[in-house]
Amino acid sequence: MGREQRFHFDQALLPGGWAVDVALLVRDGLVAAVDAGAAAPRTDAERHAIALPGLPNLHSHAFQRGMAGLAEVNLGGDDSFWSWRETMYRFVARLTPDHLHAIAAMAYAEMLETGFTRVGEFHYLHRDIGGAAFDDPAAMSLAIVEAAAETGIALTHLPVFYAHSGFGGAAAGEGQRRFLHDVDGYAALLDRLRQPIEALPDAVLGVAPHSLRAVTPEELAAVAALVGGPVHIHVAEQVKEVEDCLAWSGARPVEWLLDHAAVDARWCLVHATHMTDGEARRAAASGAVAGLCPITEANLGDGIFPAEVFLAAGGAYGVGSDSNILIDASEELRLLEYGQRLAHRRRNRLAPPGASVGDTLYRSALAGGARALGAPAALAVGNPADFVTLDADHPSLAERREGLLADGWLFAAGRQAVDGVWRRGHRLVTAGRHVDRARIAARYRRILGELLA
């Protein structure tokens, strides 16, 4: 018999909804049994008041954690995503694998502290300083794998295929020289990564054609066929992106993608901010998940996702921390709802009548994030024992039950309510802090001292 752990929760979010007096048996890191209504907890069970499955973070650029707050100076004129990108290019120009490992570990520890237990790492930094190839083409990806192993977060690794600076196969620019691949080199990278990914518990390998402006139609088709798992792509994040796509093809980005690629439930359309109502309905019908990053989308001035049309058509979504300007699972969901309220000047937009908004947001992001990252996210038999416990003594959770617990957490308490986080039954966060935070943060400060000197 393997290692067994027993837990008892006064209230827990299960696949069928909230349940009381839940007994959870974990064996070798996986859920072996779930028993709701177990009113008499076993003496050997670890007891907690409130438990929820850990949330998937479906879109992260971990290295950008190191530049958080460095692009908040008013440059005058049309300061936008495109000017922010120049700051990012300057920051990334100096990163080594050791730098990336330290920054990613800091980001992943913070993700765990806020309730994310799996990250989709949309990783496009592949080449050495100056653009030369590393002796090991996977050197930068392996830094991501090592950071995930060190912190304990589950990883869906999404190496990015990036070949061009604009629609129609335009030559890449100087700032993009560290990102570039051809299809054969990219396929070799995936082959190199399969063994390290298989060695990391519960890890998944997918592909990520960066965007329609960074790949040709032929490259897009070739890359999407290289794996049977997740396919992630940036699409329609910026108005200029839509205008440029129209100039190139006569179609808008989401429209072109749905017309020319076999988009299905494997796909995650990251941002998809600028869609017509017709595009939103078609995207929903495709089964693709909308990868929404409300904090970053607000920080970059991207716009607001057309959620109501997309959801009315049965669309699925998850959330991600993207640029990691602020890492906070509850804030991503809160800002998703608040953006819709501001756009429509009405309250409680993302739940059906009579339903808790917080509960609806959380369950939707669980399901959509799990689909997008190719891994389950539920307290169910056979799944990894990945869960979050909340501090029932937090004032915003006082006397709350079922859906009102999610409302109290997401809209009132925020990350302060996160008490513990478990991955495969191992407690990685206690009293809101990663168990290895002090060491990870000290190394991070040292690395930033080198990079920002």
C-alpha cells in the first residue's frame, strides 16, 4: 500500500457542487475516495473548514514577473501594448537560463500562494543572448521545468513557435531574435522536451503558435499537428492586430482562424478581446476555450472581452496571469466580472439569474482551465489531490455557506483568505506563504540586482 492521507472538510466544492462533511482519502498523491456527509471525521484525518479544487492558470509568461512595474511610466503619445513591448524586449535581452529559473520560481510560488495549482507556461524565450542557439535547444524550457519542480506547481508546458514580426511572413525584428524557430527546429525542441515533461508529475506538453502575425498559415498547420494535446494562440488582443489582419487577409483574426484552422476543444484562444458578436458565437461553438487575463488586459489597455455573447452561445473560459504584473487568482476572477459591469453599467453579469457570481466564475474557470491545459481540476477519484483551503475566520467568510463562500473570497477577502494549498497531497502553502518562499525570494532579489544594475 502506498502513502495514505486523510482529510476532512466542513465544506468542499466537489464536481456536483458544494457538499458538507467531506472525507477525502489521498493515496500516493491521487484522490482515492471522496465521501460527502461523513459527519464523524476519523481521528487520523487532517481537518479544515473550507476546501476548493486548485485553480488552473492557463496563460503565463513567467519571465515577465521580473519586469513587473517597470513599464508604468507615461511615455506620452500613444502609449499602448506596442510601447510596453519595447520595454519587454529590453528586459528579455539579458536573461540567462539561471535568471529565468529564479524568476519563474518566484512567479510560481506566488501563483500557489493565491490558489493556482497548475500553470500553462506560454514560453517563447528559446535562444541565447544575441539570438544564437544554445548547445541544448531546450535550455530555457528546462529552466521552466526546473522551476515548476522546485516550487511544486503542476505544469502544462507550451513552447511557442515564433517566426515572423507581422502578418504575411514579415521578417522578424531585432527584439524578437531570441524567440525564433523554423518548423523542423521546433519539432526537435518538442522531441527534446518529452522525457523531462514525462518525468515531472502530472506535466503536459502542448504547442503554442504565438499569433497569426508570427506564423504563416502553413507553419500554423504544421505546428498544430505536432502534438495531440493543447494548442494555444494569442488572437485579437489589440485593435491594431485586427486592422493588420484585415489588411493582410481581408478577414479579422478570429474569423480567419476559424475559417482556416481545425479549431476544436484542444485550442485555447488567448485574449480574443476584439471579436464581433458573430465571431464570439462561432468561437464558442468550436469548443475552444477563451483564455482571459483580466489584470494584464487592463494593464496593457487591451479592451474588454465580449463575455455575454460568448457565454450565451455556450462558450468556455479560463483565466491566466499572463504578464504577471500582479499574481492573484481571486483578482483575475473579480476583475473579469468588474470589467463586464463597467462595460454594461449593470451588476452581476457573469452568472445566470439567482446564481452566485463568485461560485459561477470559479466553477467556470476550473472547467475551462482544465480543458485548456489538458489536465483535470476537480476533487474527484483518480485526480491529483490539488486543493486550496480558506481561512474560515476571515471576516468576509464569517457564517458563509456554499456559493456565498466563493463570493466572500473573490469579491471581499481576496488572497488574504487563502490559508493552505496542496499539490498531490503535499502542503506547499501554509498561512498564505509558500513553504520555500524565503529562499526563493532571496535568490530572486539577487537575480534582479544583476539584471537591473
